[in-house]
Amino acid sequence: MKINKFFISTFLCLVVWATFLPNAQLGAAGTSFRQQKDTALKVFDAVVDISGQGDYTDVQQAIDHAPQHLTRPWRIFIKKGDYEGLIRIPENKPYIYLIGEDKDKTIISFKINCADPANTGDAGQQYSKLRYDQQDCAVVVVNAPDFYAQNISFVNAYGVTAQKGPQALAMKVTADRSAFFNCRFRSFQDTWMTSTKGLNDRTYANDCWIEGAVDYFYGGGNAFIDHCTLYNVRGGSVIVAPRHLEGTKWGYVFSHCIIDGNKAAADGRTKLGRPWHDAPMAVYLNTILKIPINPEGWTDMGPAAKLFAEYNTRDQNGRLVDLSKRRTWYKQSKGEGGRIIQGLQAVLTKKEAAAYTYTNVVEGKDRWDPRKFFEQIRAPEHLMLDKQDLKWKRLKEAGGYLVALNGQILGVTTHNFFKISGSAVGVWTVTGVKNNGSLGKSATLQGR
């Protein structure tokens, strides 16, 4: 039987077209989330969806399947959901980027603490790290450099629920160049530990919420905490407990942050920090106090602080806070010498404060610039419905787009249109996505 050559060629073309048609274009109101499968066209390298409509249902699964020794971002998009479990990023997996859909609704949480059942009668020992065969009592441990997270809540549910010790970390970082944007960190004692591995390992956080009561931001390295909220959940809270070895250049820098807290924390006993080990450094620049703190500002722990100081601290009404009673002496613990060290500096001059810039503290010799990660691209323009297509003007700065109907993401595409099957009624949202996976601004349209 003779087969028409035109028929064969047409059939083959249709097969090829169907094979490489981006799956996102098949998405429709009421259907499951779809992402283009052609690697060259994918907006994200993996999608995590707790309901089972992504590549994985578990965040750790997505990390486990990421390649080793990357030199570019591996973009993992995490849809809304409460993801209960421990997250471990090994040293050989740099450039893991976790992009959440919504900071308040994309939650990584677990109950774990540092209790040792053999040596404590603490009621929380059932959540001991030993029970889970873990070296670290942290929900998330980042052992690789070049980590980035956006729009995620990291919660140690033990600390949040128990509202007491022992240590219960939400985040632990042991490497250089970690950055966070629009994230929440919640626990009670030792919420977030920064890297003590390298003298000048860098941590950057912008527009984040850091919550706790006891030394809830602690560790080493250079951390630049930018326009964040430090939220205290107990009377007499202590915010930082740094340990910096000689050779660390900047230490902890809190720039334009807000210090706030619940009713219990507004009792006037909260302290800015205490020195954990070695030669701790922490400065607060242009801080807004929404709760009163102890006039001394700081307290003792181990050594004397190398530098614990402030500049331009104001109350919530914008008035300068009197810093004349800030502590300028420390009593060392016996293990740190046992002496009283006096005559230390507690207030920075304008010139001294001016040295603590983003460029100086964060960028370094390698010109690392995490602010570029989350610079939001503009919203897509000319969003319109044309029969069964949702269309918009292409953004040259976008690597792709998220498409949602009534707050539910239906798909992701690199094209500037999205095919709809079924009803188009509701509010459509299109969000540009940068090449690194970071989400931009959104455009909305009321569907007919």
C-alpha cells in the first residue's frame, strides 16, 4: 500500500510540535500546575507542590535531585503549603535557590531542639536532635555557599509552641554568601546561627522577620541585616550573641532595622545583645525602637565585647533615643579571664557609622551583590483576554511568567500568552520571573 509522502511529513511535524509544545500552554482554569518540560525553556529547575501537582511534594527531595558543584542558580519554586521536615543542603550543592510563592503561606517547619535525653529532664526531650539522628538541632542547615531564599517562613515549631528553651534553631548557615529576601525566621532560643566556619563568611538579609527571645541571632562572620524586623517574644529578651575571632572584619551590622515585640517584651528589659565568645562585634545603625529596651542596651555572657555600639537610634515617633546610659564595660566569665573590662565604646560617630556600608560589608573582593537577586522587575503590561488566550506584552527582563486565577497558580511559561480551557471568570494574575527565579511585580485582570 502506498502512503502519501505529504501525509507522513505532516504527521511527523505534528508529533514534533506536540512533543515540544510547552506544557504550560495546556494549563487552564481548574487544572493542575504545569511547567514547560523542555530544559532549555524551563523557568524553574524544579517545582515543589505539597498537593502533588509539581515535580516533588517535598523540599528535600528537590534538593537531593539537584546536581552537584553547580556554578549557576538551581531554581526551586515552592508553592504555598506547610512543608514539615528537615532541610539539609550539603557542601557539594552550591547555588541552591529556594523561591517561595508567599512568605506567609510557604512554610518550612519542624519540631527539633538540642535537648539530650540522657542529661536533661526537659519536657521537650521528645524533640531532641538525637531522636532524629541529627548532628544539628536546626530545621534548615545550609552547608554550601551561594544559597538564596525568598518568600519563605522558616519555623522551628518547638520554639514557637513551647516558648522556652533549649536551643531550637530555625536556620543554621556554615558557608559564605547566603542571602535572604522577604523571609520569616521563627523560634524562641537561638533562632538563626550564622557561619563560624570562615572568619569573613557573609550573610545578607533584606526585608525579613527574625523572631525569638534568647540569643536568637548568633554565630560569626559578617552579617548585614538590612531593613528587617527583630521581634521579641518574652520580657528580658536578648537579641544577638555573636562570637567573632580576630580577623573578622565587620561582624554583625543591623542597618535600618525595627526592634519590636509582643506585650511581654515591652517591659523595658530587652537587651540588644551579649558577647558569646572571643571578640564579638555588633552595631545597630538607624534603628527604630517600637518597644522600650533596657537603658544599658547590652549585658554580660562570656568575654568583653570588642565592639557593641549604636548610631542614630530612634523611637517609633522618630525621636532620638538617649544612649548616654549604654554599657561601656563587661565582666568576663571565668573561662574568658574573669576580669572587668571598662572604657569601651557604645556609640558610633557619624563618620564611624558611615563605614558600615553594603559595599564594604557585603560585596567584598569578589563583588558579590545579592541585592541584584531580588530587584523586582516591572509588572507585565497590556494584560488581556482574547478568546481562549490570556495575553500580555513580553518583558525583556523576564525569564518567564507565573499565571494564576483567583490566587491559585495554574502554570508557568516563557511565552507571553497562556491558553485557557474552561471558564475565564475571576481575577487573573501574571507575575514576571527573573532568570534567577526571583519573582517580580504582578499584573491583574478581571476575567469575564
